[in-house]
Amino acid sequence: MKYLFFDIECSVVSKNAAKICAFGYCLTDEKFNILEKDDILINPQGSFHLTDRKGTQGLVLPYKYADFKNYPTFIEKSEKIYSLLQDKDTLVVGHATMNDVKYLNLESKRFSLPSFCFEFADTQFLYMNRVNEFSRQFGLGSIAEELGVTFVAHRAVDDAYATMRIAEALCKEEWLGLEKLLNKYEIQLGKIENYEITPPSSKAQILYKAEQEKRKEERERLKVEFHNFADREKRRRAKDGLLKNRSVCFSHPLEIDLPLSKRLLKAAFAQAAFFTSHAEECDFYVYCEGEGGQRLKSAQETKARVLTTAEFEAFLGISENA
């Protein structure tokens, strides 16, 4: 079995287009000895317009953009790329591989080429299983730094080489070959076939998603219970008090802390407050200390009085046992 570590750079990426300008790869044997390594540079047949994930900050590739018009097109290099990726004796590996596979899919459609058909592993996903952390993604640079791998970021062949070194380091840590390491974490390879892409998966990820869904359902249940309580209690709202003609809004984490949120809302109603779910419309925004988020920003931008739960209690003159 051989391993093909690859990375792709594009001149532009959008929802329906990804113009590939570089296909970097590092082909190795099972012991990570390099058999072949190259940076296939491609004329993207368009200008360069690179942004970050938010679509704002420009990304700079370590190439001379003006040179790309002299390189072969994707069609002219497609035979080599297809043969590398679809070799039955080769395990394909990338980092955040789903992105690169999507780029290949878009380019094959763009030029009316056959669908790619191969399975793939992902060093980012392997690392996530290793540290049992699925709530965020880990960039190639951060993992490489942890494992002592140096490379030139965004040069496709160097990214591919760094991906190989990361896989090698992860294998050496556990004294396992790459395939056995994937099996240890019960990772199912991703796949592209008939222009359909299936992401890699694992038992640990499936359990994580199930737990997240369970927590989401519980949050929704608590939120409904809180708002039902608010609808009932507002009928008992005092006609006069410290918060007469003033509205209060609670943060989402506070709303689902039912013992606290119910007590505070009841005390607010006793001071003639109105309750609103819209942070941008409230006079008082109450949140748990240490929170952030958009709702807090919205309240601050509209000049609402922003108070922690303790500050709100002090303002109302109530204690925890009230």
C-alpha cells in the first residue's frame, strides 16, 4: 500500500466554483519514505480573488500569480491527477480533506470530466479522534507546530508534505501504521463517487453528535418551560414599581437556568417590568457573568442597561434566598 498526501490551492473559491491553481502531493510507501513529490501548477483560467472563511481578509499564496497564465490547464493535467488519486493500491490522505475533494468535484463538473472516485482519510479528523475533541477544527499549522513539523503554509506541495509528516508523527506516537491507527479510532474513510461526497466518520464522532443533539433537545425543553412560565407570571405583573414601563431581557444561558431565571423574572414582574425576548428592544439585559455573544452586543449597542445576575439582584434589592 502506498500513501498519497495531497493539498489543493485555488485562485478563487465560491459556493459553486473552485478554480484550482495548484495540486501538491507527496507519495510515500507505508513507512513514509517519499517515492514522489511535486507541485502541479495549473492555469485557473481566471483572476485570483482569495479570502478567508469570513470572505474578508485576503489570503496570499506563495506563488507569482502572473506566472499561472503560462501553466497547463486543469484538463491538461487531469490525467495525472486522476491517476494519482484513483490508484487502487494507494490510500489518499489530506488535511481538512473535504474541502479539497469539493474543489476537485467542482472542477470536474466545470470541465465536464468524469466524477472522481476514491476513498480518503483526513489527518485533521484523525487528530480530532486522538484528542477526542469534535467541537472545533484544528488547522494544519497548529497541529504541525505541536508535533514539530515546519513547512511553507499554502504552498500546496509543502502542505501535502506537512500532512504526511503529521500522519507519520501520529503513527510514531502510538507505534502503529496509518491503516491500523485509523482502525484503532474506528474511522470510516470518506468517499467521492458519482459526484457525491461522503465525509469520514468515526464511532467517537457519532457519539459526540448524539450527545450534542441530546443537549440541544434539553436546552429547547428548558427554554420552552421558561417562556411558558413567563407567559403565566406576566399576568401577575405589578402595576407600579421600580421597573414600570421598562422591559427586561435575559440571555439564553440564563433563561435555561430555571431556578435562577424564574426567581429573577418573578422579582422583575413584582417591580412592574415587561419581559421581551428581543435583546435589541430591552431596557435591561441580564446575563450570567463571563458570557459573551451577539445578544449581549445587541443590548450594548442599543444602550440597554447591561447587568450580571448578581447586579440585577442588587438593583432589585433581592437576595439569593428571596
